Amino acid sequence: MNFLRGVMGGPSAGPQPSGADTIQKLCDRVASSTLLDDRRDAVRALKSLSKKYRLEVGIQAMEHLIHVLQTDRSDSEIIGYALDTLYNVISNDLEEEEQEENLTKQVDDLGSQFTEIFIKQQENVTLLLTLVEEFDFHVRWPGVKLLTSLLKQQGPQVQQIILVSPMGVSRLMDLLADSREVIRNDGVLLLQQLTKSNAAIQKIVAFENAFERLLDIITEEGNSDGGIVVEDCLLLLQNLLKNNNSNQNFFKEGSYIQRMKPWFEVEDDNCGWSAQKVTNLHLMLQLVRVLVSPTNPPGATSSCQKAMFHCGLLQQLCTILMATGVPADILTETINTVSEVIRGCQMNQDYFASVNAPSNPPRPAIVVLLMSMVNERQPFVLRCAVLYCFQCFLYKNQKGQGEIVSTLLPSTIDGNSVSAGQLLCGGLFSTDSLSNWCAAVALAHALQENATLKEQLLRVQLATSIGNPPVSLLQQCTNILSQGSKVQTRVGLLMLLCTWLSNCSIAVTHFLHNPANIPFLTGQIAENLGEEEQLVQGLCALLLGISIYYNDNSLENYRKEKLKQLIEKRIGRENFIEKLGFISKHELYSRAAQKPQPSFSSPDHMMFDHEFTKLVKELEGVISKAIYKSSEEDKKEEEVKKTLEQHDNIVTHYKKVIREQDQELEELKQRINTLTSQNEQLQATVTQQVSQIQQHKDQYNLLKVQLGKDTQHHNSHSDTFQMNGIQTEEASKLKEELEEWKNKHELLQGQLREKDSLIEKLKSSQLEMGTTEQSSQTSKSGGLEHNNELQKELEMLRSQIQLQSAEISKLQIENQKLQVKNTTADPVLGGSGATAANSSELEGRLEQEIKELKSELKALSEEKESLKQHLDSSTSTVAILQDEKSKLQQEVAESKKEQDDLLVLLADQDQKLSALKIKLKDLGVPVEDEDDIESGDQGDEDEDGDEEEQD
């Protein structure tokens, strides 16, 4: 401005007003001007000065600017200028030049101080929330930026104000639905700051459908190929899900895990990944890890792991794991992600065990990963990730542990291919101390909480050199330990031995059987060494304590009491306990105890394993007590253990008896249920039969009352005679109908025979068809006519058979009616002896006739079936004839085509001959025409005929 710096940088014409004076005048104009245009111009001028004179504008103009926001809301332009000015004052996002001029610390303090002044009145934040609701771009966008800056400076205070304001969070969620990308993207940044470390706001944002909207934005922007907007959305998703069990459960229940699968679809050619794609994919992998983190509740983690398997997300991650051309940091993070997806989930661990690398021949993914773990040329971070993956694969996976240990046993070693066990042994005894440590820890995880495998591993024999006998794995570990290798190697081997011997008396006996082991341990503990060796001394004390605590006193020279006396003489109990405490007091121990993933800043810090820290915590106190116990207390403890074992045996026996009794009870209950159901069914049938009997009795009594005793005999006689007459008439009718059906059957059979003969003739005529084309065509047409006639007649026969079956069914119904009449007539006919005799005779006749009718019906049905078979055979012959007809037609067409071709050839030859004759005539050669030749031939024939006649 001219009044600040002079005109065009020339010499000043007089005293120039300072920046503070100018700002003061502008503030007075904003406060006192009645015209909106004047106030707008003053606020615009303040905005232009706010970056350079940040402190002055903030001190003098903030109150006036807030007043403008309250009173001039009708004018979007002045509101926009005011919001921009406040943003410049509060925000610490300065340009590089200004950052060089001002110290960063002072800038931060300035921004936070102005933020405190602004939010002291909560109404200011509420006012800002209402302005953010405005659709006008010049109001909404600066409002979003100002609110984001306030959250950056004083996050918890601003979060609390927004949380208590009505619909505060919901209003901000509308920013994600804004069609203008600038506002939507800045809205994502605002929500990032709003959701930091505030579980209540995280829940509200999640239930305002944030997951759906953010995933839609990520999809629209191109998933991992998208720009920085995808990165911002992923950071917001991490804020919503990290350490928030409620939101994690909501994310899983809403089937949003399934929508993560397309993020990890990578192409075969993975060359030339952009930095933004690497960043996006890194955040996506971290988001998966948030859902299956070991720090989450076990139930929530397990359900997310299962969902990831069922939707194919784990399979997609394994594809990236085995792909080529993937950047190293993405590969490392993918290994860590797969590790936590399979950790403690048997289904996922089984799938991972079945994954093969795309090599020739294909190798298991576990073997390929272990190769990189024991390869010292691989990056340190990648080797740590592979170790974590192997640990997660074996975590609570006894099946996987058994498979790994089985590759070391003599009976299962395959000399043609490299196994996991061979790689671990190779790493255990290599010259690289980091490989030694990783292999020892990996092998310790294969034995974790599995006593049977600890015993099986004692069978492993190693060939150290040619000509020497093989040495057990346990012996080789102690040999390397006593050779004084690097600290990292010795720490790894001691951790392996402590894990192996703990809770396994047989392994302790094998360890004590070597006479050099105990002197070595006592010598290491007794010496006063430097700080680096203190860790080894502590682990040696732990191993010696395990050898005492889990000792079954099977070796006379190394009984518990003798080992304690040895400690008392050579080391001292207090000194032993002090050395044992070196482990838990070490800084690296406390770091390893925090989380399962091995994360170390450098290879030198790689000393302790997370699971081993749990073992130390469990055994440290127990061993300390065991060292101070006397022999009598040990005896008492052994007696108590024996009694407890006996008690446990008794309890297990009774449990078995109770289980058997429970099974018997279940079987008896099932039998009782079946018997009760059968009883109920029988009772129901009995009640039905009783009710039916009662109904019959009632009907019989009614008939008795109605007919009377005197007229009962007469009525019964007449009824029987009528019944007999009706039944004889109906029987005669049935016989006549049966005779008619028999005649019809015979006619149908005769017709069928005729048709069969026709079919035979057709077949014989078809065999003779191959002589000439004309005869084949005529026979075909005749066959087709016969076929058509046959089909018509077959249709007629089918309709007749259907009618016949309908009439047969009618006869059956009438027969049943007659039987019903007989049964109803029985109680009435019981009045006198004569009627009973007549009725019995009648019943016998009827039964005989019914049997005859049934047999005739059966015969009719059989004949019907045979007719059906004849019909089927005739239809098949018709089909065969049609096929042969089509073949013959095809042959005729081919022959016609050949004739046409011959005619064309003949015409061509005639043309060529005529052309040749013309050429010969032109050359003067006498050529006879075909007509002359033919006439000459005829003349010769006539002369020959005359000569014969003369003769």
C-alpha cells in the first residue's frame, strides 16, 4: 500500500503511518461505518495485512471481525473476508519466507494464544458451525479452514464445544456430501482433526454413515491409484477405528471389510509405482492391521479375521506377498499384515500353510519367507517382519508346530527339497549372529506350550562333520554356547534352551546328562563381567533355575538338593537371585514385553522375544522360591504333587464315569421319549376306535327302534332279496362289459399285428433301397406314407387305451361300492338264520366274482403295458425311417450336384473342340464336322445292311 511503503519505492514525501496505526484506523472503520461497502473494504484491507502484521491484526481486529460475523451475515462477501482474516491470524501454515523470519516455537504459541481468545466465548464456535452450514462457497470454504485450524491449535477444547453444541458433529458430516471437491476434501481434513483421540466424537461420526461415504470417495478416486484425497480418507478411517471397539464392530457388521478387497488388486507388472500409490497402499495395510491388532479384544479380532478369510481379503494379501516387483516397504508391511490376520486363527493359519510361491517347482510360502529371514543380505526390517509372520503362524497352532518340528525328525527329512526345519537349523548354526537369533526364536515358538514336541525334538540328530558321529540338537546348542560366540547368538540359544526345558522333565534330564553343562552355567553366573555380559549371566541363571525346578531327580549326581548346594557354594543364593533379576531390569526386556511384533531400531537391540518375556515373568518368582526351599520342603512339595496327581487321577476317573452315566441317561431319555410318543399314538387310535364302535352301536339301536321287533324279520327278508337282485343284476352287467372289453382287446391286438407286419415290410423295402435313386425315392415316399398312417393309427390306439383305462377305473369304483353295500347290509341281515345263510352265499359269490374281475383287470393292465411297448417300438422305427430318408435325400442332392458338374465340364470340352477345329480349318487341315461323321457312319451302316440282304 502506498501509505505504508511510499509510492513506487521512492523517497517518502512525509512521515508514513505505521502498520499498527493503519490497522487501528481500519478497525475503527469496521466498527463505526454505517455503510456496508465501507465495512467490506476495511475488512478486505485487514485481510491483506493479516499475514504480514499477524500479531497486530489479531490483537486489534479479532473482536471487530467476530462482530461482523454476528451482524453482517446477509452479505457473504464480507463474511468471507472476515473468516479469511481470522484464519490468517490463527493458522500456523505460514509461507517458507515467513517461517525463516519467525521462530517456529513463537509461531505455534501465537496461534494457540489467538485460538484460546477465540474459543473463550463458546458462542463463537457455535456461530462458526452455523456459518459452515451455508452453501455459499465464499462462506463455507473459509469457515471449514478456520475450524480446522482451531482444532489443530486447541483440539480437546474445541472438540468439547462441538460435542455439546446441538447437532454439531452432524452439521460437519454434511461436508462429505458437498459436490464441490475442494470443500469435500477440506471437510475430510476437518474431520481428521475433529476425531483425534475422542472416542465419543468417533462413534457419532461413524454412526452418521461416515464409513459408507469415505469408502465411496476412495472408490471414486481410484482406490490405491488415487491421489492425496485417498490418503486423507484413509487417515480419517484410521482415526475412527483405532482403539475403538464399538466402531470396529460396526465396521465389521456393516460388511465394510468386504469393500476393502479391491484395494489390494495389483497387476502382474508392478514396475514403476508412484510415491502416492505406495503411501496409499501402506495406509490401507495399516487399516487392515487396526482391525486385527493383537491389542483388540480377542473376540472382535477373531471375527474380523474370519470375515477377511471369507471375503477373500487374506487370499489377496497372500497374492501381493508372492508377487514380483512389489516395493520393499510395501512387501514388509504386507508380511506384517498377513501375520496379524492369521495370528491365533486356525482357519487362516491352515490356509497360509497351503499357499505356494510361484516358483518351479512350487515351494510353500513359509519356506520362501524363512529363506529371506536367514539370509543376511536381506533388509533388517524385512527379516523382522518374516520372523513375526512365522511367530503368528505358530501362535496357538499345535498343528503348525507339529508340521515344523516333523521336518527336523529323521523319518520325514526329504533330501531333494529344502524344508522349514532345515532352514532353521542352518540359520541356528550360521556365522551371522542375527540369523542365529531369529532361527532360535522361531524354533522356540515351534515348542511353545507343547510338551510332546519338546520331547520329539530330543530325537533330532545333526551331522557336524564327515567321519564324526551325529550329535543331538540339544548338545549342539550347548556346544555353541560354550564356545563363546557373540552375545546376540548366546542370548538366542539361551532363550531357546529355556523354552525347551521349561515344563519338560525329560528335556531337563537330557540337558543334565551332559556333565559339561552345569559347570559352564555356574562359571558364567559366578564371574563378574561387564554390562553386555550381564544379560547372558541372567539367562544362564534362569536356565539353571529351570533345571532345578523341573528336575525329576532321576539323575543321582544332579538331584535338586545337590544343585542347590552347588549354587550355595560357588555362587551364593543372593548373588544368584541378583543375576536372575538382570533380565527383567534390562531396558530391551521392557520394550519387548510391550507388544508381540518384534520392532527394533537396529540389529544390536534385537535381544528379547515377546513370548519369552511372559515365560520369564512366570518363572522368575517360582525359581527364587525354589532356590530357598530346604530338602524337607522339597519332599513335602513332592508329596503334595503326588497327592495332587492322585487326586487329579481320581477326579478324571470320576469325570469319565459321570460322562458315561450322562450318555446312558441321554439314551434312556431318548427311549422314554420314543415310548411316550408311541403310547400317545396308541391311545389316540384306541380313542378313535372306541368312538367308532359307539357310533355303530348308536346306529344299530336307532335301526332297532325304527323297524320294531315284529316286522324286523319280514323287512330283513325283503331287503335281502332286493339286495340279492340288485347285486346279481350288477354282476351280470359287469360280466357283459368285461366280455365287450375282451373283444375290444382282441381287435386292438389284431390291429397291432397288422402294424407290425407293415413295419417289417417297410424294413425289408428299406434294405432294397440302395439299388437306384428313383427306386429309393419311391420307396421313401411309400415309407413316409406308411409312417404317417402308422402314426395316426398309433394315436387312435393311444386314445382307445386311455378310454379303456378310464372305464376300468369306473368298474373298480363300482366294485368298491358293491363291497361297501355288502358291509352295510351285514348288520341288517343278522335277524334270522335263513337270511344269514343267503347273505353268506351271496358274499361268497360276490367275492369270487370280484376276484375274477380283479384278475381280468390285472390282465387288461398287462395288455395295456404291452400295447404301450408296441407303440414305443413303432415310434422308434418311424424315427429310424425318417433318419434314413434324410440320408437318402442328402445322397440324391450330392449326385445331382455331380451331374451338374459333369455337364459343365462337357460344355467346356465342346467349346474347346470347336475352337480347335476352327484353328485347324484356318491352317488348311481338313476337319470333318460331327454331323458329317454321324451321317457317314449312318451311310456305312446302310451299305452294310444292303450287302447282307444281297447275300
